[in-house]
Amino acid sequence: MNKKLKIVLSGGGTGGHIFPAIAIADEIKKRFPDAEFLFIGANGKMEMEKVPQAGYKIEGIDIAGIDRGNLLSNLGLPFKILKSLSRSKKIIKAFAPDFAVGTGGFASGPALYEASKMGIPIFIQEQNAHAGVTNKILSKKAKAVFTAYPKVEGFPAEKIKFLGNPIRSAIISGMQETAQAKEKMGLNPDKLTILSVGGSLGSRTLNNAWKSHLNEIVNKDYQLVWQTGKLDYKDIIEETKDVDTRNIQILEFIKDMELAYSAADIIVSRAGAIAISELAVAQKPVLLVPFPFAAEDHQTKNAMNLVEKNAARMVKDSEMQEKFWNVLSEICENESVRKEMSDNLKYFAKPNAAKEIVDEIFNKL
């Protein structure tokens, strides 16, 4: 291309929307180092901090979703939507992008709607097995919809491209041999190791499950790497001070996730879209415990896609007390089950997602 490329990207509210947008921008930047990027985000949301940290410019609009817990607070929503449409229109008109990419979340609705009205080609990336409301509406105008699952209801079938979620490059390039990773983490390479991850804030459901089953972990001589999140960390340290935790590493946060994935024989995790995409690349047997309050229960739908391919096991939040230890034990005690799950995860592993999404964007322009 002779002229300098200009691209608008919009997505936010959660890391699951923000990081795929950043990964797509990074891939385009690799190919076109002088390309100009402008993100459009929601004021007060985490993208306003995370996008500049990644080295990109962002403009904020005043937009929010429906507050189902406090219906009166939604009275100002129509005004916010009109204001955000007007602001998006001004931003996009001034920037004049060649195309726009939306990854879901509040801000991407007004931004991509206004871009499509101006005749700017738009592309959608949906991380979950269940289409988000914003992306569903925008998909009618999109040139292509990039998904992490082969079938996503709510999108025109002919526009779907099953290319996966862009994930951190460190996960793709940083996986190591299991025994070596265990040693680096100060673990015994000969002992079965379970990694529990509940997201950056942690999962109270998972934390309570481990507290209930610490004696079983000790008796079975399993190793547990337990990421608690910051909310419960201090309480858990206090509550476990009289327990034999020689084989148990209790961590508030895990910075080097690729090392932790590498060291694990089995992973217990929530079923967020990006977590699942990383787990598929890690190809370790996984027990998923979907967060039940995710919008439209999308985590359960994400998990079911893997369960149906025998690439994971699932226990619902409401069934943890009666089912968690039994399901986990079946995985721990059966090497052939673990191998089958690892093999089946390959279907969902899309390490080249960002590259293939960008290839497809430029094919469609």
C-alpha cells in the first residue's frame, strides 16, 4: 500500500475484549510499521488504561451497558447512546480510517455502527461461543466475523471465519517441557501437579473447593499450584497455616502463566474465552468451572463446546460440593483420559489466530 494505513479498533470493558484488539493491532503493525492506530473505548473502563500501556492512542466515549441490578440507573442510557454515537462519528470522521475492527464490549457498538454508516469496511472478532449483543447487531454490516468456535448462533453463517482468539505471544512461544517447568517452579518433577486459575481477581468458588479438599490433596501426594486472586489471598494464607502445605503453592497472582501451564499435568479454570484459547494452546487436560453470572451464561456455552468434543470436563458452580472432587479424581487417576483430552484440545488450538485474522482482513479489503 502506498498511502499510510489508518485503522480504528474498538473493544473493551474486560480484558477478553481488549487484548484481542491489541493483538490484532500488533500483528498489523508488524506488517505496516508506519500504520496509524486509534482505539475507541468507554470512559472509566479498563481499556482507557490498558491500551495506552500497549503503546496505542485511545479516545473515550461515554457509554455503558444495561444495569440489570438497578433498573432506575438505566434511565439515562438512551441519552448516553446518542451522545456516544455523535462522539464516535466526530472521532472517526476526523481520523478517516481505512477500516475498523470491533472486538465487542460497550464502546464497539457506537464506534463500528458509525464507521459502517460512513461506508468504512468493518470486521468483527467474537471471543465466545455465544454471540454478544453488540457483535450480533454489527455482524449484519461486517465484511467478516472472526470466531473462536466453529458455530456461533446469531451471526450470518457465510460471514463466519473460525480462526480462534488472538492470545499472548508468550503463551505460544513460551511453553516448556513439563518436568523442566516443574523444577523451575520448585516442584517435584515426579508428582502429579494441578494448576488452579480463577482469573486476576480469583474465583471464590474454586478457592472454597480447594479449602474443602486440601486433606485429599495432601493424602494423594498431589502438588497444587493455587492462584487465589487478591480478594481471598490473605484469608487463605491465614486459614491454611496449620495445614501441611509442602506440596501446595498458594499464590495471589501468577505472572509467568506459560511456565505455570507448562508445569501442570491438569488445569482447573473458569471458562472465559481467552482462558480457554490459552488452555487449548497449552494442551493440558482441563476441568472447567464456568462463572455462572457471565452475560447470557456465555462461559457455560464456551465450556460445553469443549466438553462435546471430549476436550474438557465441566462442573457447574451449583454442583461443586457434590461433583468437584469426583470429576477431578477421575482425571487425576486416569492417564488415558488425560491423553485423550489433550489430543482433543488440538481442535480448538489456534496459535496463529492474530496472523490469520489479519490475513483475512486484507483479503476482504
